[in-house]
Amino acid sequence: MTTSPLKIAIVAGERSGEKLACGIVDEVASVTGTMPELCGVGGPDLRFRGLNSLFDADEIALMGFVEVAKRLPRLVRRISQTARHIVDENPDVLLLVDSPDFSLRVAKKVREADPSIKIVKYVSPTVWAWRPERAAKMAKFVDHVLALFPFEPSVMRELVGPDTTYVGHPLIFDEALMAVREARRQRREPRPDDGINLVCLPGSRSWEISKLIDDMGATVEALISRGNRLTITIPTLPKHVDMIRRETAAWRASVDITVDREGQMAAYLEADVALCASGTVTLELALAQVPAVSIYRTDAAIRVFFHLVQAWSAALPNIIGDKPIIPEFYDHLIRPGMLARHLEGLGHSQSTTRRSVIEGYDLVLERMQVAEPPEALAVSTILDVIGK
């Protein structure tokens, strides 16, 4: 046991990233016997653990070029402010969790001002998808990367990036999700005359929902026009309920909106198939064994640079399994008639496509297995990096 607490600087803008950071903080407290001292930027859960956040973490929880461009002057000031604060606090380690365009600029300034501060990036930037040159640049000011996906260490080596350790993804240790998976394996497969239990997941942000909800509605209409009986559930956050209720009011099918984790897991358990926004939810559905179709609409600024994207797929199960598992459609390729036919095929037990998807999901889980929970492997690696 240590006689003095570790001091950890954290940069976490997203709630999902904050959850990962809290796992690190709690594990450090368990391993060392002392709650670490915290500084930096984070949300309410980190503040509960003692962090006096330098500013509201929502300021750096930005997505898309347009959104970032609107706030660029303020973000530049926040980068300098955060770096100065961390250098003044002189932590044992700087832990960067998300918002890579912000946090890595902070890290570079910290390394220039005080090379003695160890810097660890939790969640690898998607150098395997685009801007691969970031890996070699990171190696100059990041000591170690903690990866959530099993393919990332080899990619980082190929790109001459920082040392990288695969620590596992929290979802494979999610007891509720794994319980749904096991229950679904015992469940009777759906038949064409049963109708379709459809789960729609239009995204966790209002701008994502606004881009995809009409596509989902048009797909629902196509399914009904083709003679399908639908039961529809939309898991979402409480703040989006009014928006979703308003946008689905004209659908020719009743929609059940659920806002808690228990309701989401219940929807997964009963689902025949899902129509979802591209993102982490595709991995969640894969681990829950729910066949899915993924859709996404990019903003205008991203489309200008789309030719620079190097990943062959954006669906995480596909990348982890290294083969097409989840069908995915983007922008002008989103056609309700096409989506409806894919959902029909995946929603029926007689479909060879459905069986192929389930086999692919098994491969994904197999490749993601680790011996210990992610936070345990992550903290062990962090203590090695800082020499404690």
C-alpha cells in the first residue's frame, strides 16, 4: 500500500469517457488503498470523486467539423488553460480519455512544458480509420495507449505509434448485457408469421436523432407496406423523449419509448432485429446477439474529406471480426426499401443471413476476451508506466 495518494490529471469530455475514467479512479483506490487526488476536466461523476473540474466538460464534448469550427477560438483558449493547469498541478500521470482533437493538443503542450509528466491515452484515436499519421505524432508526447479493441495494438505498431496495450472493452463485462446474450441463445427463433419486434436506435445526441429519425420512419413505412406487423421499441435518454415522440407521431405503428438501462435490455431480449445509428451501439447489439442494420448520415464538412477515410467499414463488429457482419448504409445509400428487405431477412429464423450474423457475433466476443476487467489491466499498465 502506498503512503501518499497518486495524483491523476484527467481530460474527459463525454459521459462515456467519464465512466471509463471513474473506473480507473476506483481501481487505483482499490489497488493502492488510497483515493487518488484528481485535477483536470470532467463531469459530475468525477466531481463526486473529488475532481474540481477546470470548466464544464460539455465544452469539449463536440462532434463534427462544423460544431468544432463554431467554437474554435474558445477551444484554443481552453487547450492552453488546461495544459497550464496540469503542469502547475504536477500530477503523477495525465490520463486522456476522449475528445482526442482537444486532449492530444493538451498533451503536446504539457510534454513541451514538463517532460517528466507521464501521459497515457485511454481509448485509442481511430488512426486505423483515418488520419493514420496521428499515430507517429502521438509517439512524441504520449507514453502509452490503452486500447478498447483487440486489433489496435498491431495497428499502432505498424504506424509507429506509442506503445499500446489492449485492456478490453467494458461491454464484455456488462452483466446485464451478457445475461441478455445467454437468454437469447435459449430463445425460440422468430418466424415470418410472428411479425417483427424492431428496436430502433437513432443515436444518443439530438443532432444524430434529427438526421436519422426520418430514415427510420420511412423504413418502418416500407416494412408495413410490405405486409409486416411491427412492434417497435426505441431506447433513448430522458432528454430526447419529447423529440422522439413528436417525430414518430405519424408512424403507422405504435412506438414504445424506454429511457432506462433495464428497459433497453428488455428491448434487446425481445428484439428480432435492430435498426441503429453507426457507433458503439453496433458492438452492444453484437454482444447481445441482436441482428442489426446500421445507418449514418455525415455532415457536409465531413463529406468533403470522406475520400481520406481508410477503414473498410465503420461498424465495430465488422472491424473486430475482420469480415462483413452487420450491413451498413450511409448518406445516399440509405434507401428505405433496401433497409426494409435487409431487416426482413435478418428478422426471420429461416434466413441464412441471420445465422451468418449470429456466427459473426460469436467471433467478435471470442476476439474481445481478456483475463481481467479493463480497469484492472489499465491500472496495472498505468502503474508500470509511472514506475509505481
